[in-house]
Amino acid sequence: MEKMITVVLVGAGNRANVYASVSLQHPEKMKVVGIVDPDPVRRELMRERYNVSMENYFEDVAEFVKREKFADAVINGTMDHLHVPTSIPILEKGYDMLLEKPFAVNEQEMNKLVEVARKHGSKVVIGHVLRYTDFYRSIKNHVLSGEIGKIISIETCEHVSYHHMAVSYVRGKWASEKVCFAPMLLAKSCHDVDILLWMMKETNPTQIVSFGADFQFGKDRKPAGAGTRCMQDCPYAKECIFSADSNYLSFPRWGQYVWKCLEANKNLTEEEQAESLRTDNRYGKCVWDFERDGNVDHQAVMFNFANGATGTFSMVGGCAKPERNIHIVGTLGEIKGTFDDSRYVVRKMAPATSELGYEETVYDLNVKGDMIGAAGGHGGGDEKLVHDFLDYLNGHEPSVSCATIEDSVISHRAVFKAMQSKYNGEIVKI
Ligand SMILES: NC(=O)c1ccc[n+]([C@@H]2O[C@H](COP(=O)([O-])OP(=O)(O)OC[C@H]3O[C@@H](n4cnc5c(N)ncnc54)[C@H](O)[C@@H]3O)[C@@H](O)[C@H]2O)c1
């Protein structure tokens, strides 16, 4: 008989809410019993949604940990730089944790948190949701089966759409490394570095080199005559691809970020939204007017592995269509696919079967059997990660997809080393 797991949301924002939603669909498996968040609007929204009792409602972690432990686990959905300082006292109190990625913003604090988790025997799972998607999980199974032989090379890329780039990494919460402490490679693509190293798990990276730059943004690239706010004083408002009007009003993209400042208003009208973009909403400001603080909009990383294999990852922020691609070449075959299409091919060397010299099987996860392709957040990965976390707390062995804090160290360290390489122009040993 599985135990119903009780959780406290620490950082009751977008991500904590996504994970906590599983408790509404599966009340027999999980229940939200506490909330820790300094933002009274967030606390109230989440308290109502999850029906949390007033006594388990805290403004900060210090206040929360003063109470005797009253739940099985914490879902820590605070922002990147708060993960370590908020997690340490919670793990010390004996809670297990689902902790969002990136779980640390530098190597020193990463090591500190791992040490605390080890000392207290805590079960800490990191939010590497892509590992749980049918796409990456199926590809991982092909790799594990040995059918493509030993991996010689792995190439992956993440194409971030121009509107996602602008909302998150130029106008948004990850715009400035000085403020959020997480460069884009860490904040956005630690998932992709994790996937690459997860596929390569039989070996370890030994050297990393990385290049990146800001190609499109920054004040010096602002078009001549452009205004300060798209919907207030800009002559390019109709044609600009970054226009607040077309991106946030004509289509409801990225509402969780753009309307955060108006969250207390439950009956928000379009006119109020437009007024906010015209006046004080940061997402209404000209995309070229933000400080870039050394942030990039594209970055490439190369890996050398202990067994002689090589890998590359390329992040490009500013594409028409968001897309993640993977191409793994092994000694007996290869796998090539596009995550966003939920489709990949496996090619196996077969000299005796046809003139081509290989056999190809197409896996279309949109239509195949019980695979549901891209359904749900992050291709269904969000929900599956929560179920796996609950199973883990119920004593099951961690699944192939499970990224415990120990598993996640390698990809975080790789990102820190890639940033060191990018900053210093050197090949970095890992
Ligand atoms: N796994 C993924 O694919 C994925 C996707 C997006 C974001 N993320 C990560 O999830 C995390 C949260 O992102 P989000 O967009 O949900 O953020 P958010 O801003 O919506 O939520 C963060 C919450 O933390 C609260 N908070 C601030 N200081 C706090 C403190 N000291 N103690 C407790 N709560 C505090 C804020 O009030 C806010 O409600 C980030 O680390 C982000 O990088 C992960």
C-alpha cells in the first residue's frame, strides 16, 4: 500500500504550482499541507487552490523550520539563487525535497548543498523534467539496449524562440546575471547539458570549451528612432517582432511572467493589461533598453569524454520555432530526432540488407501505442517527474529518469566549467 505523501510548497510560484497540481488530480497520492512564500498574493492564491490550513502558512523558511516537521517533503520552487540558502535548513530539519533546477548557481554552493543532503541522508530530486518525456526516455532506452553500439559522438541543440528569449532572458527574470545569478546556459540549458551527459553516462567529460555572445540585444543595437515603451512611443510597434502588443496582448504568450505584477487582480481586463504595458510593466519596455550584463543570446559548448567520445551542445536564443534536436552516433548505428515533433529515427548498420547499408525505423511518439508524445507540461515530463518523486519517497528504487542531487552534480559542474571557458577563453578540465 502506497503512502499518501504530504508536501510543503516553498516558493509557491509557477513551477511549484505545476508540480503541486498533481495533488488535485491524485489526492490519494499527494497533499499540499503548507506554504512558505514572502509574497502575500502568491500565498493566498496557493492557499485557496490547495486548501491549506492557516496555521501552516509561512512568510519565510526560518519561520517554517522553527515548527516541528509536519510533512514528508518540500517542493522547492524558489528562484535559482535561493535554492541553496532555502534548502539547507529544510534538509537539516529532515525533509526530503523536489528541488527545481538549477539547484545551485556556482560550484561552491553546489558542493555545500550536496554535503548537507549526504549528511542527513535526504532524498533530493532535481527538476530535470526532460528526462521523463517519452522522447528522451525512449532514446535513453535505445542507448541502454546497446543497439547503436558505443557512442562516438553526441550533438544536441536547443533553439529558444525569439519570444521566449525576449520574455525570459532579456525583459524577464533571467535578464541579468548580476540579479538572478544564473547565466542563460545554466538557467535555460542545464536541462540540455543534463540530457547530453545522461545519454553519455557510461563515460565522463574530461574537458570543456565554450563560446557565446550577445548577437541581437543591448542598447547599442537599438534601431534608430525606436521608443522606450512599445505601446507608448514606438514608431516600430506594428512591425517589431518583439513588440509587447503582438507578443503579450494579441496572443496570450507567457502570461505567467507578463501579468505577475497584476496577479492580485482576479478580474483583470484587457484594458488594464494594455495600460500596464504602456506604463510600468517591465515587459512593455523596449527590448533593446535592458542592461545585458554580459548575458548571451547564443552559446556553444564542446565536450571531450574520458573514453575518447566527443559531444557538442548549441543554444540559440532567437529562433522562429522552439526546437530541441539530438543526434547520437554509435559504432553500430545512430539516433536522430526532434523533441518538439516527438519523432526520431534509429538507423542501424546493415550491410547485407540493402544498397543503402542501413535499416531505418521511425518512431513517431504522437501516434505510437500508449506513448502520448508532447502532452502536458514539458512533453508530459512535469507530471511524470512528480509521480516518480512520490514513488521514490515510497521506497521504490529511483527510475532511470530520476535525477537525484548526486546525479545532477555532473551536469551542473559541466555548466559552471563551460561558463569558465566562455569567460576566460580557455579549455577547462573537469
Ligand atoms: N524544470 C523546469 O523546466 C523549469 C522551468 C521554468 C523554471 N524553472 C525553475 O523553477 C524555479 C522557479 O521559477 P518560477 O518561474 O516558478 O518562479 P516564481 O517567481 O513564479 O516563483 C518563485 C516564488 O518564490 C517566492 N520566494 C521568493 N523568495 C523566497 C524565499 N526566501 N522563500 C520562499 N519563497 C520565496 C516568490 O515570492 C515566488 O512566489 C526557478 O529556479 C526556475 O529556474 C524550472
